[in-house]
Amino acid sequence: MSLGRRICIKTEEEVELIRKSSLLVGRTLAEVAALITPGVTTLQLDAIAEEFIRDNGAEPGFKGYGGFPNTLCTSVNAAVVHGIPNNKPLNNGDIVSIDCGTLMNEFYGDSAYTFEVGEVDPEIQKLLKVTKECLTLSIEQAIVGKRIGDIGAACQKHAESFGYGVVRELVGHGLGRELHEAPEVPNYGRRGNGPRLVDGMVLAIEPMINLGKRDVRTDKDGWTIVTSDNLVSAHFEHDIVVRNGKAEILSSFLEIERVINKTKKIENK
């Protein structure tokens, strides 16, 4: 991805517009979450997401971006990111990372969540839990006076303490009128390094953590990034604004997890 050199600090009005777009992403992923069961295809999920986004007065942020053909990036199992939706049914035990973007009122929202399909192996469930923890720990570092390297260092330390691989070829980024703005936000790094964080800086923080080694490759479709060892990968992403004392999360997983928990209760009856 190509980022502009200048970091754009957002006004409070701009932050609120980004928040609206980001919350719509969460609501879209919640719509999709209700349908994630063995047998559904990622192309079916993609159609539901596009319709929901347009019905809510926004445009899919990814469709057509750099030539990407769909609304969602749907990355199954060993796919890390940028998976293209297709007609292959999801299977019991799969995981699928769904990354979604919206464009509304000239500002983007961008968030991702990795979903379990049916009964997933406990080892893989643990990867998802730790990756989500990496996101939380990274966000805790996104405060005034810290540096970009502090965010990546927190993620890397936690993931590697479990023996997981931290993807380096893909990173988080600034967010606003452009989907990918400066600065880049790696999920690895050294504390005290990189651009200094200032109030009003909006970032998309998105740990991509592999069960095995960190190495990845591009699939033959030219888009999908997959793990080199073919072990599964997890991906969670929030949009945040840097604040003095505590980062403010602009996106939300609440509606997604409400749907997931409701589905699990029904299945356990």
C-alpha cells in the first residue's frame, strides 16, 4: 500500500465522521456474523454486506479499491488478509477473517474480525484469543507522547510469548479521507521508535498473527496473502484516535459479539 508522507491530524468533527463510518463497519460485520455457519459461502456473505452498507447510505470502501473486486476481504484458515470471496462453502472447524471498509460522508471506516465456523480446535481458539489481546495491548499504547514503535512492540511481545509469528509485510495505517494514510503502524517494533503520537491522530491498528512462522506469500490470485507454512492466521482490527491518557476506540465489536453469543446459546440448547 502506498501512503502519503504527511500525517493528517483530524479535527473533532472529522473524528466523529470517521466514528460513524467505523461503527457502520461493526454493524455490517454483525449482519454477516449471523450467517456464518458451515455451508455458507463467503460470496453470500459479501452480497449481504454490500446490500447492508448501501442501505445505510454508505459505499463499500474496498470494492474497486486498487482493483479489488468485492466488498469484503474474506480470508479463510491459512489466508492472512485480502482473500477474495468465492463460492466455496465454509466448513466446520474453519476460521474466517473478515475485513470490511465503508466510505460515508467522505471518510472511511475499516475494521476486521476473525470468526469461528462451527466447532473450532482449542489450539486455534487460543490463537484468536491471543490475537485479540494483542489488539487491546496495542491500543493501550496509542496515547499522546508514545511512539508508533510502542504499539508494535506491545503486540510483538505478547504474540511471540506464545510462540506465534507476527506478520511483518502488512501493517496498520492512518485513516481518514483516504483508506490508507500515513503513518504505517507495524505489529512489531522497538519501544521509543517511530513517529511520535499526537492528539487527533486516527489509526487503524490490526494485528495479523500466525499460528506458526511469520512468513507469508501471495497466492496465485494476486490478492490473497497466505502463510508460507499453511498454518492458520488470525486478524482483528479497530479504528482508534490517539488521546492524552487513553486511546479512544471508534469502531466496535459489541454488536458482532452479541450475535456470536446469541448463536452459541441457541446451538447449546
